[in-house]
Amino acid sequence: TNVTAVASHPGYSNTKLQSKVGGFQGWMMRYIANPLFAQSSVKGALPNLYAAVTPDLAPGSYVGPSKMGELCGSPQPNAAKSTLAQDEALANKLWQTSEQLTGVLLDVDA
């Protein structure tokens, strides 16, 4: 089977997640940040859909919104990756921990 691993993020989308944040921070998110900066949840889903259905994405692509520091906008296939996201030693540790916690060992060629 030909499988390509890619990742995506929705940016800052107005969802019910913000209602779970309490206190002053939650109030600021719901009444200040969401109206000023958040895109709709439908638009937030677009990078995820783009990553799922675009056949020619390069392995390891990271898809996210294209505007306002990747908070909103049309999907782009070259979203910024943090230093931690590019740390191979940390990725290996995450993989090993996942195998230990799930009890599933996968023989994957790098």
C-alpha cells in the first residue's frame, strides 16, 4: 500500500473548545479573541480536509492556514514547523512511548 504521512492544523477556529476555558482567559477568548481573530469552524476544517484528499503532498508536509501567522485563511501545504516538531530524537521517543502504552509494535521502514 502506498501511504503518505502528512499533518495539519486548523489555525484559530471558533469552536466550542473555547467555552471549556474558565476564568478571565476564557472570557477573553470568547468575547475578545474569537470575534476579532477566529475563523469559522468550517474554515478551520479546510486544512485537515486538504491534507486528507490532496494526492500530491510530499511526505512530511504540514498543512495549515495561510494568513495572520497561520491563524486563518486558505490551506497552505508548507505551514511552519516548530523546532520541537523537527526533532528526530523526540519523535523516536514519542514513537517508542506510543508502542509501550498501546502494546502495538510496528515494523516501519524509515
